Amino acid sequence: MHAAPARHSPSHRTSRSARVLSVAIVTLAAAAASSIANGADEIDLELSPPHSLRGGGFWQYRVMRGSELTTCGMPNTRAIFAWHTVHGENLSQDTLTCNVKLTCGGGLCFPTSTTSAKAVIAPKGQSTVIRACMKPEDMYQIDAECQQRAARAPLKIPPNCKYDAVGAPPLDSFYPMASIRLREQGPVDLAFTLRAADGAPSDAEVVGSSLSPRIDEAALKVLNNVRLRTTCPGTRFEMRLNFDIDADGRGTISFARQP
């Protein structure tokens, strides 16, 4: 596990500055992190050094804090807290499974003083793994570990056999509102059979979970509502659906054919 002490933005480095490590500036992460770092409503607190993966590539995490104070939704409470988010960033060509734990050193944290979560992160992608509320001046600790997802046996697809989408409702409409609110995201790998040259897929199943039951269920709904065309009727294929939340907080869904 990789642990890091609390870090604060320069505007909060007062008498505690001796206990606060400086934020690591890692050029390697610039491209992968740009969509997060440019968010106008969040302040960068910490960027971990890149951690190497056994099969090659790197991952890291980023901690950010909301720029506005809030009550965290707690009644009879003054707006003295701020939402803190921990983002996992995948700098490799592999799909990663990450475990992250945030421990708050202050007296009041929401939802609890220790928050743990898992996330699947697509290649060259990022994901919000934890969202917790605490006072801006509170210390915290991050424990994180990521590893490559175990490879599955590839499907036996004949050469030059492919499929294309020829009809589908707006994909983003299938993103669960609860998942958007909780910032649940990630890739879902689906397997399915195209029994006809043009039509709906059948025998669909999740073969690579996002680790969110809501997202996985939504992925199956998307697949059951698309019309596909193939050059090889009767073939079993795979598809990856990527569930992402953009900088404006909107849920977006995109798909990619799997080899």
C-alpha cells in the first residue's frame, strides 16, 4: 500500500507548513490529469508520484478540494467543510483495479472518518474513487494500490468479422442519476451474440464489471436497446461501454469494440 500525509494548497500553509509535504509536480501526468486540474470549482491539494506496474506503465492519485465551503448536507451545521475528492489516474495501456482509502484526522468527517472504495480505470483514463467531506484545515492520509485487471481468454472471432451500431437511443440517457450524484463511473465489458446480420444482440452478460452494480445494470440496458449489424451472423462479440462524468457533472456513455 502507498500512504501519504495530508497536503494543503499554498493558501492554507500556515503554522502547520512544517508538517505538510510539498505537492509533487510530475510532468508525466500532465496530459492524463488536465481534465481534472482545470476544474474551476476544485483546488489541487496533492499529486502522488507515479507508481510503477509489474507489467509496465504507471498509475497515481490526485486529491482535490472544493473551492466553496459547505455543510455537507448535515442539519444545524455551519458551512465550515469542503468536499474532498480522490481521483485515480491510469497512465498505462492496461485496465486497472484500484483500492483507495482516505483517513481523516479531524474531529468531523462525512460520511465517516475512514472511507474506502474500489474503482476500475480504463487505459489512459481517470476516475473519481472517493468523495468525502471535512474541514479544509484537517489532516488526512491516503492509502492506495492499483494493479492490472487479470486478462480474460479472448473470444474466437473469425478474421475480418466485425459489427457496427446502426441504431440506438441517446446513450447518455441510460446513465443512472444516482450514479451521477455519487460520481460512479468506469468501463464495463460486455459479451453478446449477434444471431442475425442486422438486429438486437442476445445472450448479453457482463464479463468485466465496473464494480458498481448500478453501472453494470445500465450497461446491459444500453446493449439491449441498440441495433447492430454484422458481417458474421451467429458470432459472439465483446463491447466496452465507458461511463464517465465530465467537468460539468454530466454523465456520458461511449462504446468501443473489444478485440
